[in-house]
Amino acid sequence: MKQVTNNGRGAAVLAGNACILAATVFWGVNVSFTKALIPEWMTPQGIIVVRLVGGCLLMWLASAFVRCTRIARRDWLRLVLGGGVGLFAFIYLFVTSLRYGSPIDISIIMTLPPVFVLLIGVVFRHRRPSAAEWGGVALSMAGAVTVIAAGGSGARGSDNLLGDLLAVASTLCYAFYLVVLEGPSRSYRPVNMLRWVFLFAALPSLFLLPDMACMPLLHTSDATPWLEIGFILLCPTFMAYFLVQPAIKDIGSELVSLYQYLLPVFATLSAVLMGLDRLKWVQVAAMVIIVAGMVLTNAGKRRRAKADATS
């Protein structure tokens, strides 16, 4: 019986790692595919509308097959803020940053949300991080500053510095998304909550619809850009959210969060293979610095959690 239990646990751990690895691959490749579509085939506004409106429709379609509970009155403001500020602003700034910046630089900057989550906790929740956590934050921020100061990697893009700064702003919005929806995430099934979050994000994106009329994508018979936008809608926008949930259940949120640091690896591989960017040593150095900072932050967080549990 014990052997069967261990085998079952091992299969669950393997499945959890496979789920979050697939989601991370989707997010990494999404960076390169989005860069490939802008501005040759689509405007940033067009991709934003497709992701948010298309994602909203897919979420509501999926909710038809799941039993959904009523949302408590106290949670509606969080869902509105999570959708309007966290999701809409995050995707708007992220996609726009790829209009100007290097996909490798931006993928490196996209590892910063845990830093901002920690800082939001300090400012608004009066949390007291340990010295190791502060050291990790400082190290990660140094890595991001290295990317921005380098001024890009020579990839196509009219203003790499602007792209990097927009990417930093997008990570701050995503950190806000994680914080404001932390409570509702524990109370509702993912699709039950996400259908409303996507709805509140899709509504402001409707104002961007007029920009889609002149997109070259609508006047081409080339299947490649259509396949790329189909991947962006189905995989990183829709499927990734459902892959994360079983991963957290099987291997825990701490290990799931560590997979985020692999995002620049997959984004770099896809960008280089697609001829969108060239890898430079300064990007590798920044990637190492940021990952080292986040490992230090997580180590400090676990140590503080154990101390709080024993006190």
C-alpha cells in the first residue's frame, strides 16, 4: 500500500512539473511570436484585442462546462481592479513594449514580478522582509538595471530603452494582479474567477477595435501569422492559466514560481531561432543576476516562514 501511495505521489509530482513547464514554454514563445507579428502583420492594439476579447470568450465558453458559484459582494472590486488594471494594463504595456524593445531584454525583465509583489507587501501590508529577501530584491533590480542600461541588443525596434521601461511597468501591473486577486483565488475555481477578470479586461480593450481595420493580417493569404496569433490566443492566453492550477496543487506554489525564471531561456531560444534577436553576454549576465536574486529572495522567505511557524 505504501509503495502504491509513493508511486501515486511520484506521478502527481511529475504531472505538476510537466504542467508548469508547458505553461512556461507557452509564455516564453509568446514573447517571440508577439514580436514577430508587430508591426509587420498586426498593431499592438490588435493583439491586445485578440488576446483579451478572445480570451474572455474562451473563458466563458469553458465556464459552461464547470459548476460556478456566486461571487461574494466583497470580491467584486478586486475582480474589477484585477481585470481592468492588473490584466488589461499588464497586457497593454507588455505588448506595446515588444513594439519597441528586444524580446530577449523584455523576457529577462519579465522575471521581476516577485520583486514588486514583495515591495507591495512592504508598502501596503506592512510586511517585514528578512535581510536575505532585501538582498535578493536588490540583486534582481540590479539585473534589470543592467538590461536597461545596456540599451538593447541590436534587435529590430525603434527605441529599446522605451521598450524596457514599458516592460518594467507591465511587470508592476502583473504584480498588482497577483496581489489583488490573491484572496479570490483561494475562494473560487479558476474559470469561475477568470471569466469575470477577463470580462473586465476585455471591456476597455474594445476601445482599441478601430485600430484593427488597417492591419495587414486581414489582407494576407499567408498562413504563418494566422497560426502565430492562434497560438497566442489558445496557449499563453487560455491554456496556461489552467495548467498552473494543477501544478500548484501537485508541487506547491514555491516550486511553481521558480519556473518563471526559465521564461527568458525559452524566449531567447525562440527569438534566436526565429531570427528576431541576437544573444549578448550582457543579457546572459543580467539573467544570471536576476535568477540569483530571486533564489536568494525565496530562500529568505522560506527561512522567515519557518521562523514564524516556530515562534
